[in-house]
Amino acid sequence: MVFGACAWFSACGPSGEPSADVAAAAAPTHLDVAAAAAPTRLDGAVRFNDVWLKVTPFVGHQGKMDLLNQCLTRRDDEVAAGKEPQPLCVERAKRASVAIKTLRVEVGFPSMRDAVVGLRDRNESAHVLVEKGGSIYQVLDFVYAPRREGEYRRDEVRFIAAGTEGAAVLEPLIEDMKRLYPGIDVVRVENK
């Protein structure tokens, strides 16, 4: 596969071997290894840096629910109104997939509306939201660090589920996250 790169591109060393840059680009990442180890039936997908990663449950992706766009619009509205803009609810700098070390799963919100209003009021974000009925939505690409408790959490992916019904439906996705991000620490938090 890498030798084919020499045939098509002039990126080879004097011996005909691929240059170090070409060999490094062709080397598998932990996400490639995770994809190869995936179960046979994967109906859903999540995004990391606009790349779709296959997962077991179906995960909805609706443009109107994209938190990055909502946060940018809110900041633009504040500036247009002459107000001092708040920090964005996500960190705009993209992070490497290996930076993700923690999966924070928050459960027990009375409704998804309550969870979303709370995020907006605190100027925070999450990557995945789950309704009581079990519908799962990715609202933020995993490449962006969420804001929580006044800080950008550069090592965290954040899931929020309404009720215990929403939490139960997350288990297959949590297992997929363990496959995609080996060694990820799963922290479960009950909303009070």
C-alpha cells in the first residue's frame, strides 16, 4: 500500500522506499485500529474532526442542533448588541483524538429541555444528548473541547441524558467509545 505511493507520487527516497513523511501518513492510527475491531453490525456514526466513526446505536445529527454554530451565533448577537461577549461554550481549537481521556456521562435530568436550557444558561456544552425516549443526538464534534464549570475540558467528551431511560440507551455507545478511545475513563454523574 505504501509502495503504491511511490508509484503515484514522487515522495520516495533514493532507495525507492517511501519518504518518512509518506510512511508516517500511511501508518494506522488508534482510530483505524478501533474501526478494524468494531462489531460486525454498526448502524450509527459519530464525528471526530468531520470524519464519521461507526458505532452501534443510531445517532442523529441535525444541523439546527449543532452547538458550535449556536455558540458562535450567540456571541455574534452579543457583539451586535454592544455587549461584552461571553467565552464560547466550546473551545475553537481542534484537539487530537489521543487527548480524549474522559467520558463524562451525566444522567437524571427531568427532560432534555431542562438539560439544554441549563447548558445555555451556564454557557456550557456537551457532545451527545439523549432524550427520555432514547433518541441519541450528537450536537458537537468530538474534536472540540466542551466548556463545563467555567473551564474548557480538553480531555473530556460529555454525554447528557434525560432520566434513567436515556441513560440505559447509552450503554452500547459507551462501549463503542471504549473501543474508539482505548483506556478512556468513564465518569458517571447523577444530576441532583
